[in-house]
Amino acid sequence: MSQLLQTISHIISYVSIAIICYGAALGLLKFIGNEFGRLNRSFSLEKTVQIKIEVGYYLLLGLEFLIASDIIDTILNPTFEDLGILAGTVLIRTGLSFFLNKEIENIAQNQPPQDKD
């Protein structure tokens, strides 16, 4: 059972890394496309803001999965050192998630509504 949970924890960690990498790659491709829009005058600052929001969501989702993986690892190996490391990791990641989420909400609230074509 312990080996199964360890494997699940590793899978969750890899999924979280994949989510973050996917979001970063998607954001990079959209950003590059928007920057090439400067050549044909289709560049939009609003698109850049939207890209930032999308990448932020992927980062938040990936961080949540990483926290879940860390919790499973600590349950499997509950030493005081591991608990301290988990507490520090969760605090840092939760703080990052909180402030990133606030920034995304702030950007989304200040962004003008987009026209639906």
C-alpha cells in the first residue's frame, strides 16, 4: 500500500510539473504570436494581459498539485524534519498561490470586457 501511495505521489508531482510546463509553453507561444503582431499592427496589450492571466491559472493549478504530492509524501514518511519541510513548503507555495491569485483577480477586474465576435 505504501509503495502504491508513493507511486501516486510521484505521478501527481509529474502531473503538476506538466501542467506548469504546458501553461508556460502555451503562454510563451501566445506571447510570441502577439509580439509578431507588432509587424502587421495586430498587437494588443489586452492580449498580453489575458496571456498573463492564463499562465497564472496554470501556475496556481500546478502549485496545488505539488502541495497535494508533498502532503502524501509526508504522510508516508512522518518525521519531524519532513513535517518541518512540508510546513515551510506549504507556507511558501500557499503564499505564492495567494498573491498570484490576488494579482490575477486584480488584472481580471481592471481589464475591459472583450467583444465576442
